[in-house]
Amino acid sequence: MFLGEHRHGLDEKGRVIFPARMRDGLGGQVVLQKGIDPCVYVFPPEEWDRQVQNVSALPTTKPEARRYARFFFSQAQSERIDKQGRLTVPQSFREYARLQREVVIVGAGQRVEIWDAGRWESHRAEAESNVEEFSSELGI
């Protein structure tokens, strides 16, 4: 399980250093995906396989399922974390998530998310101010 938030910088080649605790859980090979929110999802192989099974089980007779599956698979890419613990975030992913120099690596349970630091602060502040409402709606 991935927890916490860690601030890091993107270098000129679009690489970010992952915290050692997260690297251990991710392994060397990961799958990047453009997130539903404006961020980049980082999946370890086992979790990616679970997500693939879930999406593959959606009924192809429903247009929403076909559209989601296209987005899900077309906006994903396999990458490797190098020996220095760096992950290269491809340009199209950096543009999608509007990643600038400072990023926040966020533990999100079974995946990791990479956010632009400013966008993360806004997202986190909104979530914190509405956590009671969210938990009530979800029955938590």
C-alpha cells in the first residue's frame, strides 16, 4: 500500500526521483496512465493487471464502457524506474497533468499519483474542506 506525500523536482529530462519506500513497492517496471484527475497514475505490475481485468470485464455493448476502455488503454505506457530511483515521465503525460518543476508524489493506496505541486495543494485543500461531506456521501 502506498501512503503519504513527497515533494520532488522534475529534472530537465522529465525525470523524478521516487522515495525509497515507494520504489520498493513499485519494483523496476511500472505502468503510467493519465489519471482521471489531472495527474499521472503509477501502477506496480500486479495492480495494473487487476485494473486490466476490471476494465476488460466491462460490457462492450455499453458505449460508456467502450469509451472508458479506449481511454484506459490508449493513455497508458510502460516505463522503468532506473537504478538511481528515477522515473521518466513522458512529455505527453507531463503536459496532460500540467507538471511543472515541483511535483508531489502521492500515495493513493494501490497506486502512486504524480501531481503538479500547485494543483495538488488546491486539490488537497478542497478535499480537506469537504472531507465530512465526502465521507457522509460514501457512507464512511
